[in-house]
Amino acid sequence: MFDFEPIGTRAKEASRELAQAETRKKDRALEIIAEELLKNKRAIIDRNRVDVKAAEEKGIKSSLVDRLYLNEKRIEGIAEGVQKVITLQDPVGLVDSGETRPNGLRVIKVRVPLGVVGIIYESRPNVTVDAAVLCLKSGNAAILRGGSDAVNTNVFLAEIMRKALEDSGLPRNGIQLLTDTSREAANAMMKAHGFINVLIPRGGAGLIRSCVENSTVPVIETGVGNCHIYVDSSASIPMALDIVDNAKTQRPGVCNACETVLIHRDIAEDFLPKLKKRLDAHNVELRGCEITRMILGNCVVPATEEDWATEYLDYILAVKVVDNIYDALEHIRTYSTRHSECIVTESFTAAQEFQRQVDAAAVYVNASTRFTDGFELGLGAEIGISTAKLHARGPMGLRELTTIKYLITGNGQIRQ
Amino acid sequence: MFDFEPIGTRAKEASRELAQAETRKKDRALEIIAEELLKNKRAIIDRNRVDVKAAEEKGIKSSLVDRLYLNEKRIEGIAEGVQKVITLQDPVGLVDSGETRPNGLRVIKVRVPLGVVGIIYESRPNVTVDAAVLCLKSGNAAILRGGSDAVNTNVFLAEIMRKALEDSGLPRNGIQLLTDTSREAANAMMKAHGFINVLIPRGGAGLIRSCVENSTVPVIETGVGNCHIYVDSSASIPMALDIVDNAKTQRPGVCNACETVLIHRDIAEDFLPKLKKRLDAHNVELRGCEITRMILGNCVVPATEEDWATEYLDYILAVKVVDNIYDALEHIRTYSTRHSECIVTESFTAAQEFQRQVDAAAVYVNASTRFTDGFELGLGAEIGISTAKLHARGPMGLRELTTIKYLITGNGQIRQ
């Protein structure tokens, strides 16, 4: 039986110290982390090659090996991310609101860290640093549980960060990595109510579901994005082509990539051949409804019920011709994971109706779904994209890693 | 096997309609509810007498029967609560923030209902109305599961509200009551991920724990209040007596009542006899540490480890003499349920240290813990008091029954 208690206890102790740490001290630790990442590029890559080689030998598909892979440029990107976090405002101690009540009680709502944040993630080793530094800046202790595929890389990255904490007078255990990548250890983490204040899973639908079903710790569901673009009859065709192309192919392995395009039947005959031509340039496989196949021919694979529900994360796109916006809304209601949904239209009424009716973290008019991202939406950074409705929805930045407490000050008030 | 799906499906359908309902229409339904409660006072009391009589026959203790009991005045109080909700601002559609990004994307964060809110509660029938009308005003569908003790009262109250919804052109199923009060039905509700967006349990520690352990639906833990008052050596003795007396005896059966008093040893000999005299007037039983018993004598029951951890909800108070503020903070850290904690002090430094270090929803200086309440803190009303850290902490009002969505509008922006 995996014993989570020692890790949990260390995290709780560290979280108390981090909650009170001055911003200066936390920023100093972040500076050291960024410096050490750059100094140790070669060593990180060496560790990463071991993980990549093992993954390739296991026959993992190339888009997933890409997630695992680090090179000089990507490490520089991670270090830049850390530098960026230094420039962000520390959310701890910010006053959300305050007032004096009629009885003279002074009431202030002040932001405080959540405490201990657990992150369970899959292959991307950059998450190890991205997530840990956001927890650190917001005064939380982090417990990281990365995928077994990246364990060599992750252990090295975590050690760099723990040393940086120590060198800046903060507790090493403010960042802990679970090196046991067994399912049992992950389950123990999910059951660590009382030790972990929130669990943020980052990965595929299976991981998220497992956390929701097994956790007694509060979970924020993230990142599963079965995102749709509805091309309305009034859409500008060149704009729609640009948006679909970008949302599908600019980086297909991420959650805000488009997985299904819905096309108003009035423009399907004009639009579909042009779309096919654009996507052929990236070898995108199309899986279409019957009408799509009538227009484009048998080169289009017939779409099944499963296709409508699948987040491909790959160069595959499902295509469906719909009768009107209500048909599109109904399809989205049925299959959406409530991440990012888009309409391309020139109709004011259609745009309003779509934004009003669609229930998702981000609802777009005439822009690529790829913008659902902490940097792009101005949060500065993100620890994940919440598809849940509680606490945080959409990109989660530093503020979403805090909670509030009421500070209430009186001079003897009692309740009548 | 209890089948939750029909109830869940009806709630989801109703929630879509309620999410789009105009404030006027929702307020009209609230007006009808308030009117019908007053018109039906006699009938409500008749139903309630059946429940109260059954509870008394089962030998339920008087403080709990009091929670169940309705009379004209209490029904008028419930109706006034509904009237009050009409005057509160509808949170749906409020814009939290917005900006135009450097690439021209216009980003708006707008508040939208959570969807379907589940409430599992125990004996108080007022919760049936209080919770349902807050869900209604915030555009959510409510599924209520009250205790079996109050089932006759609850069925009648729910029927009044469902009829009011219908009479104002809103879906009856915006409010549903689970009349099956079996454990199986409650468990089915906890597993209704995909139907219920948040589960708010209101009741004792056992109910809350059961929800946390069994739910796949996100739970907001509420209301378990093992609240402490620390009387510092510098405290004004008359103020401390007033505050402890009020926090313990003004309404002992509620979560923000005080359960343990911690007293600085330098004032214990002066303070304790005065405290005993004040509390004797309400027949409060004291359970004390050894020093307390040395000072007050054997009339004080020896406190056990269990006493420190118990939310009595009764005329019982645990008393402990501590060496200093750090000793008090350590005791609070160990036993607090992170609801409401108080220091009585004239020392600026002690006040600051206490508010900084204590991790709880509400941290008081020189005021009764009884103020942790939606009305008292200016939220207008509350659906519960969250002792969790995610989404809401402390009293939950209308705003806490909403989430946000990002509305993002462009003119063809794609990601580079």
C-alpha cells in the first residue's frame, strides 16, 4: 500500500511557510530556477533523450512523442515562462473587496493561497516547471505526479527547483515530485483529502475521468477539448478557411485545436472543396457525414457516432453539414466538452445567438479557437484550462490558485 | 436501483430555459412564492405538525426538533427572505471584466448560471425555500433532497414553488424535490456527474463527509463549524464575556456558534469565574482542561481529546487555558474546521498575527463569530457557508451560484 501521508505532511508544512513568504523571496527562487534551467540545458536534454528513446521504442505515436521531446529552444521557452511569472503580480494579499457594515464591523476579503495543489499530468515535461512555478508564485506547495514516460526528465527538473527554493530560504518541500508513477500512487494522491486542497489533472479524457471518479480531493477538470467551428451561411469564406485551417493544423495536439467543423448546407457545396484543398496541404484526414461525402466523394472517410465525440489531437477533422444554426447548436450541446466553440458568421443575430446559447468556457465569433490560452487571454500564464464550472472556467492563472478569507474586525460587536 | 436519470434530465432541460430567463420573470415567480407562503401558512403548519410530532415520538433531541419546527413567525420569516431575494441584483449577465487584446480580439468575462444545483440537507424545512429561490434567481435548476424528518413540510413547500414557476411561464422542473429520502437516492444524486453541476450539502459533519467521499459531482463542503474564541491576556474582560456569551448562547444550534474558548493563562483566574457565572444563566455545561478545573473546580467536566474536536451545537462549551497566542494558534490549526475563528485582544500585534496565521473562512478580531452569515456580511442571502477553499469560501450568495464564460469576438484572428 502506497503511503501518501509523509509526502502530504511535508507539503502541508511547506505550504504554511510559503503562504507567508514575501513576493521578493518567491521571485528570487524563480530567478534561480530560470538561471539553472539555462545553465543545465545540456544535462536536461541528456535526461530527456533517455525518455524519448524509451517512448519511441515503445512505439508511441509521433504527436505524443513530440509532447515529451525537449530541445534547447523548448528549454529556453520554459525558462522564459519562468521569467514571465516573475513579472506577474503576486495575487496573495490582494484585497478583493471590503466594506464597513452598518454595525461598524470592518469586513475585508483578502486573497490567500489554496494551500497544497496536486497536479497529475501525462507526458509533457514542461508542465513540471510551468505548474510548479505558478504554485510557488501564488504561495502554494505543489505535489507533481508526471507520466512515467518523462520520469527521468521530471526528476532532474524537480531537483533544480527544490534546490532553488532552498537557496532562496524557502522550504524544499514546497515542490515535490512523486517518483512512483504507479497507478496506486496516483490513486493515493486522489484520496488525500485533508492533505491536498485541489487536484488539477492535465492530460487526456481517461486521466480526467479517473480523477473525477476516484478523488475525494476537489478536482478541477481541465483540457479535454472537443472543439467545434460552425461555419454559418453568411460566413466570409476566406475567413472561415483561415480560421478552420489555423484551429486544426497550427498545433493539432493541444486541447484548443478544432476537432469538428459544422457547415451550413447553403454554403457546403462552395465551401467544402475549398476546405479540402486547404487541409490537403497538411495531410488532414477528413471524416464526414453523408452530405459531405456526396460533395467531396469517397476520399472522405464516413464519420461514425464515435467521431463526433472524439478529441483526435491529430491531423484528423470531422465534418458535418447542418441545416441551420439550431442544428449546429444541438450538435454542439450533445458532443461539446464545453471548452471552446466558434461561429464564423457575418450575421449579427447569429453571432449573438451563438454566444448566448453555447455553454462553454470560451465562445468565439470569427476567431480561431486556438486563443483559449492563459497568455493569449492576458492572464500571463496558465496552470491549465478548466472545463469545469466551479472555481475557475477557461484558462487558470495565478488568481485561480488562490482563495479568499474574510478578515472581520470589530470593537465588541455581538449579534442581536 | 434508484434511477436518477429522469430527474437529472428534467433538471438539465429546465436549467437551459432558466439560464436564459429574464430577471423580471424570475422575480415574478419569487413574488408568487412569497405570496403563496403567506396565504398557505395554516396548511404549512398543519403539514409541519405531522413532521414535528413524528420527530418527538422518535425522541430526537430538542435543539434538533427546534430546527424542524415552523410557526407563523418562521413562515413569515421565510417569505420575507424570498422578498429580500427579489431586491437583490440578478448576477446573470454581469460582466466581471473585459478588454481588447493587442491583436484586436475583444474578450469579455460574463457571469452565467452554474446549471443544475443539488442540495442535500437535513431537518430544517426553511432550506427548501431558501435554497430553491436563490437557485431560481441565479438562473439555476435546483434538485432538493431534504431529510426524511421534514418530508411532509418539504413536499408542500416544493409544490408551492413549482406552481409559482409554472404560473410565471417558467419550467416547473426548475425546482424538484427528491421525495425518496433513502440513502440509495442520496447516493444516486452524488454520482450524478453530467446532470448536477455542484452539490451543496447542508447539515452535520457526517452528511458532509459522506458527500465528499461518495460524490463524483463537485461538492462544496459547508457549515461544519468547530469555532474557537481565543481570549488574549490583553483582552477587555467585559468585551470577552459579551462575545463568548453571544457566540455560545445566542443560537447554539448553528454552525457559527462558538464551541471552544481558549484563554491566556495570565487572565484565566480572573476571567474563568466570571465566564462561568455568565454562562450559568443559560445552563451551559463546561468541559475544561486541567487548569480550568483547578480554577473552577469539579463542577467542570474534564475535557477529552474528543471534546476539542466536537461541534456540540448545544449548550456545551469546551474550555482550555493556553500559554500564549502561539499555543492558541496551534490548537486552532489542529482542531479547527476552518469556518470562523476569533481573537479578543487589545494588542495590535496579536490581532495582526491572528488574522494572518489563522486559515479559516472568517477570522475575527473583537466580534462574535455569529456574524459569519450571508445577511450579516452583506451578501443579502446565503445558500450555505463554505468551509472549502474552491469556488466559494464563507457565505455563498447569488454570485457564488454562477460561473463565467469568455465571450471572444474577432474579425478573423488566427494564432501565429
